[in-house]
Amino acid sequence: MTSTARAAQDAGPGPASTDSVSGPAGPGLARWLGVIHRHRSDLVVCLLFLLLAGWLTAGMWPAPGARVLALNPEDQVLYEWFLAVDSRILHGDFSLLSDRLNAPDGVNLMANTTVIALGFLFAPITLAFGAPVTFALLVAGNLAGTAIAWYLLFNRLLGARRLAAALGGGLCGFGPGMISQSNSHLHMTAQWLVPVLIWLVVRMARAADPQARPDRPGVDRRRLVTSAAWLAVAVSAQVFVGEEVLYLTAVAMIIFVLAYAAVNWRLALRVLPGFLAGMLLAVTLAVLLLAYPLWFQFAGPQSVPNGMFSPHYFYADLASWPAISPMSVAGSPEAARLTTGPAEYNTFLGWPLLLAAVLAAGWLIRRPVVVGCLASGLVMAALSLGPTVVVDREPTGVTGPYSLLLGIPVVDGALPMRFALALLPLIATVLVLALDHGLAAPERSVRIMVPAAVVVALLPVFPAQMPTAARPPVPQFITAGHWRDCVEPGGVLVPVPLPTPKEPWPMRWAVAADAAFALPEGFFIGPYAANGEASMGTYKQPTSQLLTEVSKNGGVPVINQEQRDQARRDIGFWGASCVVLADDAPQLASLRATLEALLGPGTRVADAWTWRV
């Protein structure tokens, strides 16, 4: 049975009649009811994905403002701040160089892992309900949206049965790496545009095939141009959602296309001229759309010339591949030692899934799509091992393929271990094809054994609920708006102690105020390392360092006139007009005494002490 006929059969019979619907809205209502009826199976699959995403993130509901992801709260603070800053677009004061952090220098948003497109899209929700609500929606929405997008691609493009497509989409959206990255890495889990990119590339290739339409031979120029134009738009959108995902997708697709072309070279030669023309058009349009943002990212103010993280640290341990993620139902905490932290369980696929993938690939190895997935998967897995292969935390001395990328600008900025994220859709594609092939087999035993084997392989990596914890409340001084009497909107407020990459908690104050005021220092990527290279945060001013030491160790240091003058200079450097010490600050009494020695008596406002400068 052809995929088209099977899709029609799966959709079921159309509505018996629409004539019974009367009234002015009758025809429109009938049309919508007909659409729902025809796509009811798709809607059920999408609903199941949404319910699964809601269940996995249930710890954040029904009050996201009172809960936080327990395994990576620091990054959650950062992304909530990104979302709050992005929502300023509705106030007309958004800029790629944000002045709401690291005063007075600001933060280059393009040089950080921002999700600007998502922030713009959800700005009304952020302003109406707060950034924590938007963050929680995106954590769940990225999982469900990615699964839905892959399900539709498998069903529509590959013509796979809905059961096979749903299992494949579920692995893509809820696989171990996706659940792990959901610990605050919104830029890595927003992968719902990836299937769109793949579909547009395939659409372009089909348009470039002069034999694709027997009734009208020749290149379909109109479809070629529209595919290229939409591809440029989709690529540009993905840049503002997550550049690292776009980079990993591009690498995996290039390897896939080369392998596919090698085993289907006649088709490749036939398609190549038109396909290259289409890609040239897509690249040209994308460059025009992205010229300024990319210039701003790599050469604009507060840009950085290199990647932030060392590939010699963020590599995938070879022993982590057959291990099962601690965030899966069959996982164990002991496996966590094989990676850098709970947000990077990218390779923990488990031996049952790996075995199923190998067997499925061997079964269908004659299919060019499977060859492409196999080649791409092997290369991406090898790159994830980093510059030197490590097994069970022991370096082997064997040089990994990633060493070839070391020193290449921009390219070596990607974390090696995240190359493994590409394995989820590649393995899912092979399993979808195997499952669909098995369901169509004439032998009843095959129709039973193949689905059973796939389900058994997937069960160990079924995700567990994401752990959450209570979120410390934001001071009433902020939530009740008392801050407006101390600093004007757009001005600089100094929280004590100041936010740092390891303790960014005062950034929640700005989030609660929709980023209406700025903060000094903070958690971000900037050019403050040696020779202007990337650093996490900035260097601390002397007064900030003094207050940080008091907040950690307690005690009241002896303050002299030189330190008082330095405090005034630091506050002037930040451009601040208000210093605030909230009641929940560590070493509250010591900090208050130190600030009074530096700045004079403070003023009590709600649950905070303030010093207007």
C-alpha cells in the first residue's frame, strides 16, 4: 500500500454530511469539523505529547513563580532574565546590546545563548504573568513541540505509519539528551524547527530533480525558489532560537547528504545542478537577513572572539553511551559520574536502544536513508568524544576526531558532547523505518516481534519527572514596586551582594520587575578574560569584592576613608542611584554594618535597607 493511500485510510472516512450545519457560521464550522475529523489521529498524538510534557514538568505547576528546576537553578535565573529583557520589545527599549546587566558596559545578547525569537513571541505572556511562567511553558513546549514536529516529518515525508512515526517523534522530543538539556537550556531543546529545515532541503532536492514529475519533466524552478527562500527564513529564525542546534543540524545533514549521494549517485548527479543553485540562493538570502546580527555577535560591542567552554572538559565519556540516563526511569545516580552535570546527559542512550539501532540499521542497510543516518550518526558520535577518547573517566591517549576542529574560529565553540544530541533523530529515523517495515511484513511473527523489540528498547530510557524545588521569594521591596522610589526605570540598582555566575540570585529581582532597571556585574558571557577573550561574568570592582567577602565570611571589616571614596567611585562607575540590602541576604547584620560604614545610615523600606546615592 502506498504512503498516500495508507494516510487516507488512517484518516478514516470523512464526515457523513455537512448539510445539517445551518446558520451564518455553518459552512465555516463544517469545514473546521471536517479538518478535525480527518486529522483526529494526528490530534490525539499531539495531545499525548503535550500531556507527557506537562507530566514531566508537573513540579513547576501550578505556580512556576514558586518553583525552580532543582538540578540547574543558576541557568534558570539566566534564561528568565533573557526572557524578561526580550519582553522589553513591547516597551520599545530592546537592543542587541542590553544595558540591563553588567552596567555600564552592558551585555551582547547575540554573544550569549539567548532565545530572542522565543522571548519576542512570548513577550505578552511574560509581561502579563512573569518570566517564570514563560520559562515553564517553554520547557514543556520545547519537548512537546519537537516531538510533534518530528512525528509529522516521519509521517508525511517518510510516509511512516502513525504508530512508528509517534514512537520516533517521542524519542526525538523526549529522549535522554532532550530531558537532560531541559534543565534550563532552552536554546538546546527548542528543536521544533529542525524537521522544518530538513523538509525544506528535501523539497528543494525534489524540485531540482528533472525526473521527479513524469508529466512535466524538468526542474521545478518555482518550487526550487520558494524552498530556498523559506529555508533562508527558517535558518534565520533558528539563529535567534538556538545557533548551536543549527550548527549541529548543519553538520549532521552535510554528512547525511554526502553518504546518501554516495549510494544513490545517479540521483545525486541528476539533482546536483539545481540543488546547488537553490542552496546558493538560500545562503545568499540568509546572509542578507543575518548580516547585521552576526556582525554584532562577532564584532559588535561586548562581543567575544572565542568559545567559552573547553572541549577538553566537555567531552563524552565512551562508557556513557551504553549507560542509562539518571533522568530515565531505569537510570541510576551512579551513572552521573560519566558526565559534567545533569544538564549534559547527551550520550546516555542505554545498551538496549543502541543494540536495537544497530540491528535495525543492519536489517535495512540497503536503503540510502539508513546509510545516511548510519554515516552521520557514527561521525557525530565520534566528534562527541572530544579531542582525546576517555573511557570510564580514564584517558586512553587516543586522539579523537574533534581534535581536527581545534583552533578553528567559531567551529570549535561547540561543546563536543553536544554532537551526540544529533543521534536521537538519526536513531529515531532508523527505528521508524524498521518499525514501519515490520508492520507491513506479511509474516505475523515479524509484525509482532519488531514493534515489541522497539518498545523494549525504548522503555528503559522513558523519561522520569524533572525534579524541582521551592523558589526563594523575591523581596517585597521589588514585588510591591518600592524600588521605583529609589531608582528610576532604566536606572541602575545595586543589590547586595552583587550577582555572580555562581550566585546569580539578585538577577531575579530584575526579572520580577520585567527588567525595568539595570544591575551591575552578573551572570553572562563577556570579553573580560585575558586579551579580551570570553569570560563568565566580569571582574569585580573593589567595593563589590569587599561586600562579597563579607557575605561569605561574616564579620565587619575596618572601613577607612579610602574605602569610602572607593565605594563612591564604584557606584559612580556603575551609574547607580540606589544600593539595596534585602532581609534575606546572607550575613545580613555584617553587610548592613559594612554598608553603613561605607555609605552612612540606610533607610528602611518594606523588607530591605536602601541607600540612595
